[in-house]
Amino acid sequence: MTPLEVRTVIIQGLEKALGLSNDPRFARRITDPAADIRFDEVELDSLYATELSLTIEDETGYVCDLGDFLCYPSVDALAAFIAEQTGGEPGGKRDHPDAPAVSGDAKSP
């Protein structure tokens, strides 16, 4: 997945967990790809971070550790990191160590 695709996944997860579109501080910024959002700005606590990490894993295949939110403290920084970790592959799941091998993949038995 590209960083922009991962960013979309993260924004959708934040919207689902926190309802950012109802908050005037973030309503425009969530739709503007040039506007970054820091996780501390949205008061992302451990419960919401866990929910968001599950959404990220479901959509990208990357297992997002809660420490990732500290190391990459904004939507764009985390999106770039996850895109890099997933190898930029469509769907992003091929390079994830726990993802099942796909037919024709070098990891197939």
C-alpha cells in the first residue's frame, strides 16, 4: 500500500473510534491529504490506540504495536512507516511475517 492509502486507513480508523468529522478542529483536516494530524492532538489513549491498531492490521496486514504511535506520532509519519514495512505492495499483506503465502509467492510451500 502507498503512504496515502495507509493514511486513508488510519483516518478511517480514527473517525470510527473518535468521530473526528464531528470535531470542528479536525473536520477539514481529515479530508485534506496535505494536513497532518498528531495523535496527541486527538487525545489518542491506549484503548483507542488498540482499536486503531486492529483496524490497521485488518486493512494492511501490518501488526501495529502501541509503541508505533509513540515512535511515529502523527498520521503521516505512521502511514509512511507502515507503507515501508509492507513493501508498498497492493493490499500490503505479502511481506507481513504472519500473512499466509499467496499462490505463486516465493513463500508458498
